[in-house]
Amino acid sequence: MKTRNTQSAVALSALCAGVALAATTTTARAAVVVAPNSLTNALGNGQGMGFLRGYGAGGKRYQQVYTSANFGGFTASESISKIAFRAKQALFGTFIGNSVTVSNIIITMSTTSKNDVTTLDPTFANNTGSNAKIVYSGALSLTTATAGTTAFGYVINLQSDFVFNKGDGNLLLDFVIPDNAIVSGNGSIGFSQFDTITDAFPSGDGIGSASGANGSGTIGSNSTTGLVTQFTSTAVPTPGAAALLALGGVVLGRRRR
């Protein structure tokens, strides 16, 4: 009996080690990807309005696509929890500060078949994937201490993660600032002066965008420009790892009984 108990203890220890390893390798590490990859440590060649508008009300609709090729640093399935942007314009006294506030913004993410070469459709609904999910809704304040550098100082922590399976297509970010929302502050993104990539149609740098002058509009204009964006995520556990974790729980439960 003592030998059997010893063997059971050894087996249990091995299983627990396997469960711990699975948990560590599938959920603990965070991946960070910059799109386009070529601008991970470079400022880029322009600046633009991006998803914000000038100070005041009026709203805006903005979509940006990132081809799956940008996400080589991701596993097959990733849970994106954070996006971040650069401010191109450095601080300049009280005229250009370090913060901006939007009274209301809705951010949606989805997987799309659209890409940077064929560009996004001017009709926004034609770009949105069937798995569209609202990842942020409400007031948003952005502040940076790194304006004018390659750091991604303007960070948006998503309220809900988005699971992106890069084998299913490309990633679409969709921003809506309602027509009655207010943009305020003196930040260097007061006029949304983020880094952009600018080139001629068709594009081939892995990003593209479509923009509308107000939040309620359904049609805008497409462009090869886009914001250099940083994505932070954690890997989604594989089915095998999830099963191992579940088995570990069952065995531990039985062991306790």
C-alpha cells in the first residue's frame, strides 16, 4: 500500500508539473507586435488625423486593416488586450501638451478578408467581419510622456479582449466617435498627429484605412495611409493544453477526496 501511494504521489507530481508547464507556456507570456513590422523602431514618414478629429464635436468613423502577415510574432490564436499609438509631434509649451480626451468612442475589432492591396471599401459595413466585437465603449483619455519618440505612449487598454485567429484573415480596427461627442485637450494628438505610412495605390505595407467625416456616416474614403500600431496579447491555450489543465483539476479533486 505504501508503494502504491508513493507511485501515486510521483504520478500526481508529474501531472501537476505538466499542468503547470502548460499553464506557463500557453497563458503567462505576452506577445507584442508592431504593424507595420518595419516601423517597430522607426518613426515613420508622416502624421495624420487617424481615428480622432480636431477639437470640438462632429464625430468621426475610421477603420484600419492590418494584414495577417504583420502578426508573425503571434501564435495561431491570440487574445488582444491592448492597442497603442505614437504621437509624432513633440511637446511644445502649452500649445501642444501631452493629453487628449474623447467624451465617447466605440472601438470594434473583427477579422476581415479585406487587405492593404485591394484596400478597404468606402462603405464601412463591407469591411466588417462576421465576428465583430465591441472592445471599448465610453469616454477615453490618452496621455503620453514620450511624444516625438518611437515609444507607443498613447495606450488603450481594451475593456474586452478580442481573440484573433490569424489563419482566418486580417485584423480590422473600427473606431466610431458619435456626432455629439467632444474631443478636448491640448495633447499632441489633439489633431490626431500619429505616425502614418503614405504611399500610392495599391499599398503593400500591410495596412490600409477608410475614413468618414462624421460618426453616423456609412460611406467614407479609403486610403493607403494608416497609424503605426502596437498590439499586446496573450496566447489562447490550445485544445490539448486546455484538456491537460482540466484533467489536472479532476485528478487533484479525486486525490483530495
